[in-house]
Amino acid sequence: MFSPIPLRFRTAGLRSICSLLAWLLLWGGQQVAAQWHENGLYLGASVDRGYATRRGFRRLDDQRVVRHATPFIFNRKYGDWSGNEESYRVRRTWSYSLFASYKFLDEWGIQAGYDYTQLILYRKLMYPFAWPTLDGNVNRLRLTHTFSSWHVAAQYYAYDPIYVQLGLRIASYDEGPSGGRTYSRINSAGSGYRYTTTVKPGPQVFLSPEVGFYHNGWIHVGLAYNLGLRNIYSEEFTALRLGRSEGTNRLIYRNDYLALKLSVSPRIPHEYIPPAVDWLGEKFRFLIGEIKLLIGKLKLLIPKIPKRKDVCDLISERGIQYQPSVDIGTSATLQMEVFDSHVIDGDIISVCWNNTVVLKKHVLTRSPLVIPLQTQAGLNELRVFVHNEGTRSPNTVAFKFTTDTGATFDRELLAETDYSEALILIRKE
């Protein structure tokens, strides 16, 4: 019998759902887009608030450029002049985007757009005037970094209701406060020192894989990770005293961040709706068909090169005469010796064992050539193929076999250019 859920559990569940929605809205993102018409084309603008956490800003290197005597940045943690103490905390980011996307072939889509992003960065550091005689100072800054970029992405909707997207974002510029110019001038009272900080940004390239869920084609909730392929930039701290540069410290950073997105694309009413024609999908399918047709025609133009026949196949095309078979018992291996027992007249042969070439274009001599063989249960076939007949015909090829028990036996096979003799060796199970 059905039992109603107690009120306290329903209330707790409702609070949990509301908390999750509030977290999505505050720390995730909000995107609002317009679906222009019903043939898969989306045109619109979005506003996104992503939570830039996880890896965030990371210092990659600390390079001290000393122009005069002692480097000027004192590290209170290590008690030397190796660099300044610092920590970063990245807060929310926000961005707006203008984009166009098109869904075709039922599950595939493409997107392109322009983005403007602002990132709030809180920085706590021991600034360059942390001299032992001045007992040092701790400086806290709230910095705003902004950059704009173009993005392209491919979308895949095959696993309903899951979608995946892979995007590439290329920033046209990246700047720190005051457009990447000097943004901090600090005078250390009583010391005669003046300190400046300069940001030197570089080009920004992000790879943005995204995975999420969609409902009815117009509500999307996704999680994207912006992985910097090339988003390194540097900051330089310079100490000046009495108009003279005392030293420079260069810090190099990068930024990767995680963003949670909520996208809603409601239909916008308008007077005329074009017919639902999958124009891009039809063109795409037509192009694929033309490419396949062209490949097929090119294959017909390429002359077919006949497969080169193996020596064992050539033996089969000649007449084969079998000598009486030999019983080798249960020997799993054989040691075969090949040599010319008659006139040495330059005979060239190949030998096939169970349809596999074990000796190819060998000039027979009086000295035996030793070849180990693996046998199989039942019949084992030895064939000889001659490439020439020497001065006397037919060619004679002498074989000496030794089983794994030490027993030996000899055989001599004759072969000409139009036939060859073969030998069957029988191994018991």
C-alpha cells in the first residue's frame, strides 16, 4: 500500500532542490538566447557567470632579472632573495557572447560566436619593498582581467538527453588592469625606493570541452572546462631608487578554469516562419555523396597491380610428383640439412614446408645448410622449386632429416622448371 512521504522529508527535499537551483544561478551561469526560426538555426546573445576555480591562476616560473647588485625581492618564507611571497584567489567571472548555431543531420550542430570575459582576481603578496630593515609589507590587490575572443564549436546530440561539445576559443587580446600597462606605483616611505608593476599579456587559446543535458531542445545545463593551450602571460616588478633601476623580477602565469552554464533558448514569435528545410544538412549530405563518388571514380582510374605470387603458389602451378611418404613417429621437430650430392653446377632452389617458404633462392653447394622445422600432427609436405637447371638436368637436391629422438633418414628430390618432386612426412598424434 502506498505510504505518503512525511511532510518534514518533503520540506527538506524542496529546500535541497531550491538550494541546488540557487547554486546553479549564482555560481553557475545564466544564458538567454533566441531561436530565430524552426529549421535548426539559432541566433542570439548570452550572459554567462562561471565559477573560475580548480586550477585557476598558477605561477609557472619565477625569473629574476638583476640589473645591478642584489636582487631586490626578499622571500620571508625562505629567508632569502629568491622571490616574493604571494597567493591568488580567483572569484566569479562573467561574460557576454554573441553567437550563431545550426543543428543538422539530427544529431550534429555547429556554433560560432564572439565572447567578452571579465575575471576578478584577488591577490595577496609580499611586495618588492619587503626589506629586512623595513620589516616588509603585505599588499592585497583586487585585480580585474578582461579579454575578448572568438569561438567555434562542434556539438553532438546522439545520446538523448546528453550532449557533448568541443570548442576552441582564440582571444584577440588579453589585458590586465589599465590595458596591460603599469598599474601599480608604490613608494616605500623613507627608503627612496619606487616600485612599478607591468603586465605583459600574450595571445590566449583555450580548448573548451563541454558536456551537459538538454530538454525539449531549448533548455541546456552544461559543464565546460576551459583548458589553456596557450594562455601564458607575465608580470614584471621593477625597483627604482633615485631614478636608477635596481632590479626586475618576472613572474609567468597561466589560467585554466571551470564554468557551469545554464542555457535557455525560447522561441521568439514573429510573423513569418520559413519552412522547416534542413538546407545545411542537405548540402552536407550532397557534398559527402559527391566526395564518395569522386573517390570511386579515382579508384577505377588507378591500374590494379596484380598480386605477386609466392614461390609456394608457383610450385602448385607446376606438375608435382610425390615420393613415398615417411613416418616420423611423434617427432614435434625436425632438423633438415640441404645440399647438392652430385655435380656442383650452380643450382638455385627454394623450399616450401607446409606451404611456407623456409628457404628462398639458395645456391646449392656441397656444404649442408641446416634448417630447423616444426611439424604438425598428420601430413607435413616438403616441396622443391628450382629457379634454374644448372648445366645438367634435372636438378638433384639432397636432404638429411634428424628427428627429436635422434633418428636420421635421407631423401633426394628431383626438380625441373616444369615439375618438381614432393615428400610427405607423417607425424602421429
